[in-house]
Amino acid sequence: MTAKTLIASALIALSAAAVPAFAQSYSHLDPITTSQKSRAEVLADLQIYRESGLAAVDRTEDTSLEINQRAKAQARYAELKSSPRYAALVQKFEARQAGVVTEGVAAR
């Protein structure tokens, strides 16, 4: 093989290998999935996440304290999530959201 042939072969191989690196993702064409939880459930979950102490544990950078605190906070979170408190919070946020919708309709 001549030097020209080797160079041409190398350039073709390199250009073929570079094509996937420039491929674009069209994320706006991906299907949109709807949430399995209502807005009220998400807000109630966030509230008990904060009350359980998990939010505070997630903000800390001290890993030595984090192990025991995380275990306690996770246990408290699970307890709150299965308690009537969670259901009451969901109802509270649903009622609040319904009130906002009702007020918006009444204002028209």
C-alpha cells in the first residue's frame, strides 16, 4: 500500500468513528409520562420528608453523623408515610387546591 492509500484509509476510518459523537438527542420528541401521584400526594410526601428529618440529613456533609441520623430519619419517614398524618395532609392539600380552583372559577 502506498502512503496516500494509508492516509486515505485512516481518514475514512476516523471520520466514520466521529459520526456517533455528534449525534443529537431529540429529548423533546420523547413521550411525556404522567406522574402516578397527585399534586396533593407529592406535597404531603414533601411535608413528611421534612418532618422526618430526612431533608436535614440530606443537607449535611458530615458522613459520621449521617449514618445513624439517616437510619432514624428513614424509620420516622416510613412511620409518617403509613400513618393517618399522611392521609390528612393529602386531604388538606387537595382541599386547598380545590379552593384555589373554585376561587379562580368564581372570579371569572
